[in-house]
Amino acid sequence: MILTNLEIVPGRRVEKHLGLVHGSTVQAKHLGRDLMASLKNIVGGELKGYTELLEDARAEAVERMKAEAGAIGANAVVNIRFSTASITAGAAELLAYGSAVILAEG
């Protein structure tokens, strides 16, 4: 499965557009991460626990998007975008979405 944030895949022609596909996950903060984040807020620096949480959430959302695209016969997802939203205190959604397409061979 080809994934790109471009509207096209250079050197390939879109044969068929299958529609919007998406994948999302809702992640909650971990008490240990929250404690370390509070300390980092005082001294400054990267919140590595949250960085890892976001990376895991992004990977999960992309895998779910790929599965949805594969289920409808796509061989690529183009124009991929990410969005986040706060769901409740301590939990956020990460959404990956794009256009599922069938690319011509070659």
C-alpha cells in the first residue's frame, strides 16, 4: 500500500478514486507520564512520554486507515492528513484520513 501526503503519486496515474478512508484511536494519559510531564513543566524540555504516546497513536491510526483502504480494494492512499481532538480531560483522539485510490500499474 502506497501512502503519501501528496495529491498524486509521481509517475503513477490514478485509475479510480474509491473515496475517503480514515483510521482513529483515542489515547488516555498514563499517571506515570502525567507525573513526569508535571515535572517537565517546571524545568522545561520535551515530554518524551507524550511524544511516544503520540507516535504510537499515529501508527495505530495509520494502520486502521490502511486496513479500511485495503478492504475496499485500494492500492494507495493519497493526500493523507492528521487531526487531533481533545475528547475529555486526559484523553485525545488522533485521526488519519486520506483518499483511497487504485493506481494504474507501472
